[in-house]
Amino acid sequence: MALSTNATIGVVMRFRVVVDGIDLGGWSSCKGLNVGFETEEFKEGANYEYVVILPERLKYNSITLTRAMTSVDSAKVQAWLRKIVADWYSSETDVEYNGGTAQITLLDARSATAHPVASWSLRGVFPKSWKGPDLDATGNQFAIETLELVHHGFL
């Protein structure tokens, strides 16, 4: 199947993640961007031809972001996590964190001026976990951080 001459192709290594309006910087991987359609089968009496399929609910996997740590981008993540913890546990205000929003944008292959190819707007975003690097004085690997987000969906 041939592509049209004006097709804009997304490349998997170029994407942007913004949570609650904060650009969390560059990530090396984003996994879990999918949706499952849960159904129930119902055997209807006197219908011997097929099973009736009833829709139940949508199931979204958590999003896992991974990257090498940098002073600027990792600080943004820590600041965002501290704000959420303050909102969750603060007894001084009536502000309650009910889940934020996140935007994951796939970009095209253009080097200087990347253009969006596709975008997913996640609702009800909560951090599920953050994992810092395993530190080892005898190693020579990059310090890796992982952020896992749960959400209510993007459809």
C-alpha cells in the first residue's frame, strides 16, 4: 500500500508528554498506550446462529515513561509529584487532587520543526509510581528514571 505524497509519518522516538500543563521533557520510551473493549457474551434462547455480544466497559492500561535522568527534566517531574502529594495530604486547604490531564503527542520526522502526527488526551491522570536509578559505584550506565501514570481514558 503506497503512502500519499503529503503523508506525515510519525516516528516512535519523537514524542512529547505534558501533564497538568507541565512539559515533562523528553522520554526515551512510552509504553501502555492502548485500550481494551470488554464485552460479555449472552446466549439468547432460540438463537442458534450466534452469541449476542454486550458491551461492558473500556479498560486502559497504565502508561510507563522511561528515560535517562537530566537535571532540568527530572526536577520538573519531582516538582509535579510534590504538588500532587501536597494536594493529597494537605489539611490546610480544601483542594483535593481528582486526577489531572496528560497529553502525549507523536511527532513527525522533521528535525528542526517537528509537527504533531497524533495526540492522545488522557483524563483523570494519577501517578502510580516513580522509580529512580539503581546507584552503583562500579557501574558505568546512565541513571534511569521511570514514571508510571494511571488514567481514566483517552477516548
